[in-house]
Amino acid sequence: MTASWKRTHTCGELRAAHAGRTVVLNGWVQARRDHGGIYFLDLRDRYGVTQIVLSQAVLGDTKLGPEYVLSVRGKVSVREGSNVNRERPTGEVEVLVEHVEVLSASPVPPFPIEEQLDTALDTRLRYRYLDLRRGNLQRNLIHRSRFIQSMRRAFEREGFLDIETPILTKATPEGARDYLVPSRVHPGEFYALPQSPQIFKQILMVAGYDKYFQVARCFRDEDLRADRQPEFTQLDMEMSFVDEEDIFGVWERVMQATMREACGVEIAVPFPRMSWDESMERFGVDKPDLRFGLELVDAKAWAETCEFQVFRNALASGGRVMGIVVPAVHALSRKDVTGLEEHAKGVGAKGLAWWKAEKSGGAGPLAKFCAAPGAAESLMKLMGASDGDTILFVADREAIVRKVLGDLRNQLGRKFGLAKAGEWRFTWVTSFPMFEWDEDSKRWFSAHHPFTAPVDWTLGGPSPDLGKLSSRAYDLVLNGWELGSGSVRIHRADVQQRIFEILGIGPEERQRKFGFLLEALSFGAPPHAGFALGLDRTSALTLGLDNIREVIAFPKTASATDLMCGAPSIVAPEQLAEVHIRTVTEPDPKP
RNA sequence: GGGGGUGUAGCUCAGUUGGUUUAGAGCGCUAGCCUGUCACGCUAGAGGUCGCGGGUUCAAGUCCCGUCACCCUCGCCA
């Protein structure tokens, strides 16, 4: 027998068609309007809000505070004329209550449960269960759920198997800091939480599971950002007997289906592909926002003939001189330019040279170097500028020129409203550098990870310039965000051994840390490649949000704490003893 | 680890060169009134460790030093 308090409908579904029906609604008290003889109440659940009408006789001396949980039974009544609330889907009806039961009382909440909320984040996080009652968060999490469900369906259609990999696993020597878990059974030994399922999914390929995917939680003990949490979720996948084009094809179909089903957006495939070199050269960054132009232009041809010593010196010392042309229509003021220069200096530039382009000589610091006959015209031609445009130049080492101009480009795109919401410009960025030199430790590191295959390199060939070697790694980029990355893997144990040698990981260390992978690869590994998509970032971006906390039910603060449950926390001495841990630092006093 | 920002009522904020009796406002809350509101309205009321600690001063929400928390960011994130 059904308990009498159980709902027959949600708070979002009653319409005029339900008129006369006796219904039971369950929900939270959203708002109360007491008119003496008649008492209105808005009852809320995640499906909507319905107006409840109570008489004094029914209410009696029952107290109904905000966020009380109620069960109300009554008749659906159609509202007449001006009593209809057209703002809400349920506004044409109300429930005339015959019986009300308080299922649960509540203190006054520390902040109101409403959409427009400017309460400080720490208060919201401390009472996350109240924050999550708000429509915004509910919509975000519903969107995320639909997004992920849609992706799962797409991967199933593609023939992928959903296989779980361990959370308690082995520490990895490279990459991010690991979260460690002490072993009780093995004193002094530790598990690590996975930074990604990387090694396990490669081993699944060796095992013959040629199409694997998983919604995988990953853990990295590094400092947070608006788009980075210490634990995050990836749609992780790997395939055998494929190259990068097969991976791209699967993801283009998956993203097209998911954008259609979860976002109602049609996107064009295939996505454009560009090399890392091209992206850096045209946009100054490895995750270009393709919604607008303002591309970087090489000014070398002009700079090497001009009298401006800053430009000449930069080139003479092996650096670059590049610029961005800001069309006249955006009317960049001197104050704007000063602001941009401050910003440029903040990110490492020594200065920002600019020129208001005019065939007659123009204005700005560069104008006097454009005075020579033909100088202005040739510079405008080189840069693709027209009269009235403003050109911003940076002269420095290549890395700084790219970083500063890439940064300025993004800033200008935002400032001029060129990066339009609702426009989705995906792109693959390919051929990342294979290795990066680290000055501090005087050694090479993998730019992606040590299992990434190099482009065009055979073991027998001449020793390559490691800094110029490209890898078969790729990123998926959307509107200036890196959504995910992957690579074609090394499937031969001898090549893998050689990479470890370059990385300075000796035979003994190699064996201890990766021996099981090398051994697995030696037992007949198929060529394989994979990719992982950041689901937090992708969910946030497709909702137009710039902080992934808004799509995570229980996120952490910038210092990696959980304000609701109070993690991390000290534990009882017995608990430490059990896992053979002794602390050497007293914890910070908690306020 | 570095840089920047914020911290005053449950929430969001104001608070002048340090000085006006009891640190204010809006919202929320409580009580009373009100039979058609829907962010109901009207009247009244309660509510404060000015993040915390120290210092300067006749006097500190306000100035100085330290510290904590939160946010953004650089480093970091194979």
C-alpha cells in the first residue's frame, strides 16, 4: 500500500488539464505569502514550482518555514483571469490543499535558494547541499549528466567496451604529483591514485580489448585554477590497429552526436587540423580560439631593414619581430594601447611598439621609422594593414613574442566581443614537440608522456635533434580551451626503451617503475592510440561557464579543501599507526 | 612558493582626512494586521568578536605589523 504522503506529481507538471484531480505534491517551501484568511505557498522540487493555496482551517497552527519539506494533498484548480501567473509553466493552476504534512523542518537557510545569487563562494561551498537546490546548479548538473550519457551511447554505438581500471595503483615517476595512499598490509609502501588510466588502457590494448572507453576519475596533486580541480573526470578511450585519423574520426562522430543531443547544436565535421607549429605561429598559443582573426604576422622582412634598434637587435640575437593588426573599426585608443602594453609587460614583454598605420606616416612610437619613402607602405603591405588600423608589435625571443601576442590576441578578442557565445569552433592541434629541455635538472622531459610515439623517427637512423622532434600527440581545442589530449603510442618495447634512455630513466629504474608495461608491450602489442576528454571543462564550456566548479557537485577550494565535509583533516593516532605513518609536521591550526 | 583582490548583521553591501551619544541600509528572519498574492503589502522587532592576533594613538571598522580563510593568477599541471 502506498503511503498517503507520497507524491502523485512533481512540482513542475500540473497544467489546466489536471483540473479537478486530487493530487499529492512533495517539495520544499520556496516562498510564503500570508494574507490572513488565505495563505499562498510556492512548493519547489527540481522539476519546478507550483502554487499551493491553504486556508486557515487547513493550516491550523502548523508552522511552515522556508525550506521545510512538505507533503500537500489537494485539488488542482484552474486560476482565473489576472490570477494566472504567466511567468511559470505551472502558472495556470494551483492546488487547493485539504491536508498538509510537514515531512521535515529546517532552520532558516544561510542564503536564499534562488537563481540570482551573489553569495560568496565559500558560503555556498560550506552549504553545498543548499547551493545545489538552486535552479542554476541543477540545470548545470542535468546538462553534465545528459552530456555524459550521450557520449556513453555514442561510444557504445561505435563498439567500445566500458572497462574500469584501478583507483589504487602505482606511483609514476614523471608528470604531476601523485596523491598517495599508505598500505596497511605493506608497511612503508604506498599506492598512488591514478593521474589517468594511461598505462592500464595501453595494457588493455595488449590484452586485445581493441576499443576501450571509461568515464574515469583522475587525480593530480597540483595547484588549482578556475579550470583545474585536484580530482577531475575524463572520457578516456583507446583503440588498437589505428592511427590518429581513426581517433579523430571517432571523436568527431561522438562530439557531433553529443553536441546535437545534449546542446541542440549542429557542428560541422571533420574538425580542422593544424600542427602545433602552425598554431603557435598564427595564434601564439597551442589552444587557439578560432572564432576570430587577429592572427600574428611576421614582421621580420620589414624589421630587418628598418632603423629601429629594438627590432634589429631582437632579430640579430635570433629572436622574432611579430605583430597583430587591429582593424580601424575597433578604434583602439591610446589609453587602450597603454593598458595593453601594461598587460604585455606583465606577461614578460619588455615593451609594446605600436603604429597607427597611414601611408602618409601614421602615428605612434614606430611612426618615425616609417617616414622614409615607401617604408609605411611596405610595412602595411607586409602586415596586411589598411589606413587607420593599429598594429601592435613585440620584438623578443620567439617564446616571449608568441606568448605576449597570443595573450593580447585573446584579450582583444574578448574586448571587442569577437569571441561570440554560441559559436563552436573545434580544431585538432597535432605534432606537438616530443621533448622539452628542463634547465633546472638539465635533462629532457616528455612534452606529452613517455609512451607517445615520435613522428618520422626510426631507431636505426641518425641521432635527431631532440628539441625539434615532433610527437604524434594531439589536442582537441574548442574556443580557446584545451578539452583533451591523446597520442599514438609506442607499441614496440625497443622504441619505448630508447625513449626512456633519452629521458634519463635508467634500466634499473625503468624496470622498477615501468617493467610491467615494457613486459606487456613485449608480448605482442598492437599499434594503438587514444584520447581523453576533460568532461568538467567540456560541460562548463558548453554551458558558457568559465569555472568548472559550477558543473561539479562537490568541488574543492583553491587550496584543495572541501568546505562542506572538512577534508583534508587530521586522523586518530591509531589510524595512523595502522598504516605505519608518523607525521613530522603539525597541521595548521584551523580557524 | 610568488603576485593581485576580498573579508563589517543570516545574505549583499555602505561606513569620508582616525573623532557625532547606541556601527547603518536593502534583503531575509520573528511578531501583529490583511481572502487573490506570486520577490504580496503595511506596522513593529530581534539580530554585530567590524576574519583573528598584536601594535601606534587621548581615541582604530578606519593607520601599521603579523596571521587565517576565500577568489583570480604565475610557477606547477608527463
